[in-house]
Amino acid sequence: MGSCGAEAPLAQGQRPADDMEKEFKILLLEAVECSAEMVEYELSKASTRFTLARVKNQESYLRALQEFCPHIILADCRLPHSDCLMALALAQDICPEVPFLFLSGDMSPATSQARPRIISFLSTAGQELMTC
């Protein structure tokens, strides 16, 4: 299919993207409210400005892939009404250049140790975005 769709029209008083500071755009596919809040809290610890778009189902996910044009996609491994592997396949079809990360609520020691590396990755990736 290709890359993200055309830029959305500007709202009244909104400046073009060239005039605004760039923000790292994160698409979160998460059905559980408290889990989404935890992800947003952890992301807020990074030193990168970001916009988080949360979607709960396949329809809104497809729309966000095409209209929000994320820099990274985070998806819960356990979606109640959707298949996370289908979400990956859709992302690879619509925006193959966008990194896709599976999330897990697993709180094992190995998972807990990985959390700072994820925050570090997002901080680094966000800094690279700012220099583009």
C-alpha cells in the first residue's frame, strides 16, 4: 500500500508543521485503560516530546496508520477483540518503515530490566527525529 496518507488540513489558527517543534508520534494499540495510562506514564519519563494516539480496535487502528502517520507503533500482545499479529501485518503493509513493538504486562524480572532500555531507545529515537 505504501506510506502514510496526505497531511490533514490545518485547523483554524494551527501553524504548518514546519513552524512547530517536531514531536515523536507514537501510536498505541491498547484496549485496557489502566495499561494505556501506565504506558503513557513510562513514556513521559523520556526526555522526548511526543504525541500519543491510543486506539482500541482494528478500525481505529487502520485509520490512525493512515492519518496519524506514527514514528513508532506500540501494541499490546493480548488484545481482547483483535490479533496483535494482524496489527503487525497491517502496519507492515501500510507503513513498513515504521518500527513496531509488542508490549506485555508481564512483570517478570527480565521484563522489568528491559523497561529502562525501552525508555532510552525512545529518547534516542526522538533526538534523531529532531535532527531530521
